[in-house]
Amino acid sequence: MRKRSQALCGVAWRRKHRQADALQVLLALGLLWPLGRLNVASAQTGIATPAPKSEIRNPNSPHWPFDAAEAQRRQKEAATALGGQTERQIDLGGGVTMALVLIPPGEFVMGAPKDESPLDPDESPQARVRIERPFWLGKCEVTNQQYRRFKPAHNSRTIDTYWKDRTGPGPSANDDLQPVIRISWHEAMQFCQWLSGKAGAPCRLPTESEWEYACRAGAATPFSCPADQLSKHANIADKSLASIKPWAVLDDKQSDGASVSAQVGKYQPNAWGLHDMHGNVFEWCLSVYKPYPYRTDDDRENPSAAGPRVIRGGSWDDLPRRCRSAFRLSYPPDYRVYNVGFRVACPAP
Ligand SMILES: [Ca+2]
Ligand SMILES: [Ca+2]
């Protein structure tokens, strides 16, 4: 049973990657010009904010990795330098707020080391990436309630269940405190543009490097927590999933108590106070999906560049390997996906 599950997982993973690979080939051949035109159009409407430059050097760093105590020391030091706290709230109106935490500047080694197991081919070679400036990042994924302050009619719907003895709507994904899903990359960027007016600063999606740096919080290991404690830190495809998908590929050693997306912030945070970076829902990043080593001089952090956009972190429907800090996947920016949401980033003053 376990072997069969692993085999099925491999098939599913390859299927999704074939999709991305095929898309890249079509883009390279210039056969998907409407997709590129969509991106240009979004730039013309001014919804995007340019990402900061990251410096890339050799894939080793004397400042990396660091432990949780050092992560918190650096975070407090950055907050003190800005004359404030490590956490702030944005008022979205209607009694709804959004919490952001301060991510200190620093450098890290991005991607998976060759001895990480499991490992996917697009996670290496690694690169040394420097985050030059502190930035604010959503403490949690954006919720349905928060997103509906921007688009009141949005409905994340249900996770429908269809099999031999059951057809119809399954568990809700539309509760106020569940993460918003079924929103495209363009819509996530439009939310960030709307949020900029509330925050008094230009908000956007995190770049892929910012996302991984924040997710790791100093840890060079597959997860920011010990692998044997993952179910305390993340909602993944644990044995709960069998209640809605009897055929599901799941990890029956994990027991996180949630069959679909959970209310944000229910699981333990990483050292910088970020919840659900591993699991719950995948998260759109600003960056175009391109091969490693990660670099910033090839337009991948350009919000108006064409190409599929990166998603990170895995979801309630994914095995631990897809919830790792280094795991990468992508979708075209106009896709609305049942297990993909986002969190926001704002530059610190
Ligand atoms: Ca779960
Ligand atoms: Ca997540």
C-alpha cells in the first residue's frame, strides 16, 4: 500500500511538472503570445511594484545557517533600527485587520543541497542570495474575510468530493478564517495594489527568494521545524485526508487533524512568527518560474515579464516532500487553483 502510494505520488508530481515544462517550451517558441500580452497589460495598469535587487554570489555563506535564537535576535535588531516592533497591523476596514511580521535583511543559500532527500531537479544548483533590506511579510496566508474586503463577492467554494458512493460538495473552503483560494496571480497582485492604499506603502507578492528566505528563518534543513514534528507546524496530506478522498496519496504517519485547508495561524509558527509557510495552501510568488541557480538579472523578478509564476510551500493536499522550503512549482498567472492562495509583502521604510 505504501509503495503504491509513493508510486502514485511520483506519477502525480511528474504530471504537474510536465505541464510546466510544456508551457515553458511553448513560451520559448513564442506560441503563447496571449499569456505574454496579459502580463504586459497588467504592467500597463500599474498594479505591480518592482522588486528589490538581490545580490547573488557563491553558494556558501559564513552567515548561514542560523538557529531560532539568532533569527529572533536579528529580527529584534531590525525592528529596533526602524524604531518599532517586530509585528504590525494593517486596518482593512469593517473590523478586519492583517498582521505582518518584520523579516530582517541577511543572506542565505537558496535551493536544496545535493544530499537533501527527497530532492527535485529544479531545486539546484544552489545560490547565495542576499536580501538587502528588511521587509514586512504576512504573518498568515490572506484569508477569505480579508480578501472579501477587496472583492466582497469572492467565493472560495467547497472542496468537492466525487467517488462511487458520494457526489457533491465536500467541506467548505470559504469560511472567513480559511485562506482565500481560486484567485489568479493577477488577482493576488490587484489585492496587493488595493492593500497599498491601506498600508501607506507599496505592497506586492514576495519574490521567490524572499519567500524561501522567510520560510527557512535560518534553517538549511528541509523544513524550518524538525521533520518529525511537521504535523504540529503544518497542515499537509495527513491521514485526515482519507475522510474526503479515500484514494488519496497521503502520509499516514502524520496527523494534523485537518482534511482540507485549516483556519490560518492554527499551527506553530517558524522562528520569525510566520504561520503556514509549510502546507495549508500553496502561495503565489511574484517571480517567474525559471531554472536555478537563482538570479535577478534575467527578469524573473520583473512583475511584467511573461511566463508561469512560482507557487511555494505545499498544501493540505500534498505530501511532505512538496511542503519543503526548497520545493518549487508553477502555474500560468491566470489560473485559479483549488489549493493556491497567497500572502503579501511590503517594504520596510
Ligand atoms: Ca491535513
Ligand atoms: Ca502555505
